[in-house]
Amino acid sequence: MSLTELIVASLLLAGTATSGLHLWGQASLAAHLGWLKEEQLESVELQLLASQRWLSAVGHGSELLTANGSCRFDLAAVSRSADRALPLPEGLERHWQADGAGLWLEIDAHPPKGSPVEPLRRRQLLTPAGTGWCRPTLTAQP
């Protein structure tokens, strides 16, 4: 083997090894990002589920409904009660928005500064009827 062939072979070997290491590093980074996103999504989903269960299980008194007798949630009362009953872990924020018959619950996950993961937002519409607050009064017709 001549010196030229040896140099070309060593350059090919070095190039192949470098690109292999680069691809391995990218795959490792993608796996780590996937794990971080899954962890973030799990914490948001857990809070959505906990909020829905809390709203379904809390005593069905009128303190969370509007005062006019309709079967609608009072935005301020639900927000205050949820903040007291369900404290959020660091990095999560909860927002309530009134919308027609129910309330939109938004959970935002904000990753720490410098994290490669983007913020995540999940929304869920919660209605008094859907959470068991409003039961129809059935009367027998003669």
C-alpha cells in the first residue's frame, strides 16, 4: 500500500467515525428532549386530571356557581378554590376562562431557563353539567 492510499484510507476512516459519533450524539439529544417533553406533558396531564376530579368531588354547594340561580360556574370562586385546594408545582401555571356554559382550564408548563424544551399549554372545557353539578329535576307527567 502506498502512502497516498494510506492517507486516503485514514481520512475515510476518520470521516466515517466522526459522522457516526455526530449521529450518535444527535440521537442521544433527541432521546433526552423526548424524555423532557414527556415529563412535562405528564405533569400537565396530571394537573388537568386532578382539577377535573377536584371539581367533580368538591361539595356541590352553591359557592362555586353563579348567584343568579343558573347552572354556571363562578369564575372567581372556582379560581380561588382551585388555587387553595390544588397547589401547582414549580413551572406550571393555571388559568381559568369563562366561555358560555363552562370554564376553560388552561395549564401552562414553562421549562427552566436554558432548557431546550418549548413551553406547553393544554386546555380543557369543564362544564357544571359535565362534572355532575347540575342534575335535571324530573317530574312525572300525569
